Amino acid sequence: MYKEWLPVAFSDEIKEIYETNLLGHEILIIKRDNKLYALSNRCPHRLAKLSKGKITDNEIQCPYHGWKFDLEGKLTLIPSLGKTLSVRLRKYYVKEKYGIVWVSIDEPEKDLPEIKEWENFRRIKCGPYYINANPFRVLENLLDVSHFPYVHEGYLGDPKYSIIPEYEAELTDDYVIAKNIKVYQPNPDGSNSGKYETYTYIIYRPLFLYFTKSNEKGETFSMIFSIKPESKSKSIVFAWIFMNYGYDVKDEVIRKFEDTIIMQDKEVLETQPDFYYLDLSKEIHVKADKASILYRHYLKRKIGKFEELGLI
């Protein structure tokens, strides 16, 4: 996970100075002239938080003894010494994409995926959602449809239509894709008549999920979910909805619907244990779980990294 782009905040949350913790690292994010910088948030002198300091002339000054660092992390002044030393703060990789600020502890293995809907579709920001559950369980829940009739009855599912037909799922070198997933929904298009919808999910990165569904009229509803792993029992979900229809419905109405769905999920997720089994023999799986089974195989490729971080 040290080589993954992970979300830390929506872009509009970061004004000038922002502090965050990621995979055990205390990180200071600075925004200057629309450019982002990510540095260690601890002054190496007496470990005071630099985020409590102030920025002047493109330098961050420690609030404790006044040590100054430039935006690349280089120490520029020790006031009590009257000069500087050859000292640098640790730098982290940081970028802005999809209205989210992302950080990678080390050089990232892969870039974030390109989501075609971002440019041309209506966009609705959802979250952040704070869930006291394992990050991988949270993502698995987001690609699971067999819970719809029970957790989301009347919204996304109906217990009378609980059987999930066979669907396609594939694990590639880079991602997991599950498609042609038929899900009965009580009122998918506002007509108050139920029908089957066809879902596609793509797990692009361990904690980045894309979902889309379209109908015969060419109306497409898509979402991205990215999860910040606070710990093995705490997750923050950042989400965007993309639509090319329904422009007469206010953003707040659509967002409130998604808030309801996530809160229903949260109630169940927070009853689950904070560990996540990659050993398939530890839990019982059925055909409807094909996507989550492949997700666990996908995660096994990175098992060492996750175990070291205590996230599994």
C-alpha cells in the first residue's frame, strides 16, 4: 500500500495547510499557487507539528523554535544558530485528480485510472463517509449485490427477487472486472415500476472501485469509490456520482439517496470483525460472491504489504 495513490481529502477541503495520517505517517499538505506539496508533519528538532506553524515567503515555520523549511522540505533556517544545517523533511508523492487529493508514501506503482465520465457527465460529490470497519470489507461491500434485497430493501432490492443470476467476472494482471450482473430494483428510473438493471464493477486498485449501469435509452449512471485506510478498523470513503440524465433532479436529492444507502451499509459493516480473510476457507462463499472471491485473489498478490501494515 506504500506504493498506492490513496485519498486523503476532497480538494475543496485543503485551503493552505492540511494535516493527515496515512499508513502510520503524519503528513503535512501545503497548497500554494494551486500547487500541492506533501511533507512530514514533524519538525526533526523536537517533533512539534509543523501544521501548527505558519507559511511566509513559501516557507513553513515550526511554531516551537522557529525552524524554517522550504516547500520541498529543505531546512533553510535555525534561528538560534543563525544559519542552517543539511536537513530535509521527508517528501511524499501528492496529486489532485477527480476533485480529490491523493498521497502515496513511496513512488506509486500505477497511476490512477482514467474515468471517461469525469469530463462529460454531470458530477455529484458524495461523502466523505466515516465507517468503523476494515477498508477491504468496505470495498467488498460496495461491489456486493446480493445484500441489496435485505440491507437496501425498497431502495436497491426486493427480497422477492433475491436470486442473483450467473454473471461474468475476471481477474487480470491489473484489475478485477465483474459484468452483466443482473439486479432487480424496485424503482430504478423513477417510474415506480421494478425491473432488472445490469451492473458492471471494475476494481482498478486495491481501494479504488468503479461502478456503472446503463439502460436502453442510453442513460448511464456511474460511480467511483476510493477508500482511505485509517486503520484496520476505520475507513473513510470518498465518492462521485456521474450521470448523463436526470438534470431536473437536484444534486442534494441524489446525494441524500446515496447518503442513505451508505448509512444502511455502515450499520451492517460496523458489526463485522476488523480483520479480512484472504484464506477463502475461513468463510463460506456462494456463486453470487464471485467478484469478491476474485478481489481476495487480487489482494493476495500484495499480502506481504498488507500484513505489515496490519490492514488484513
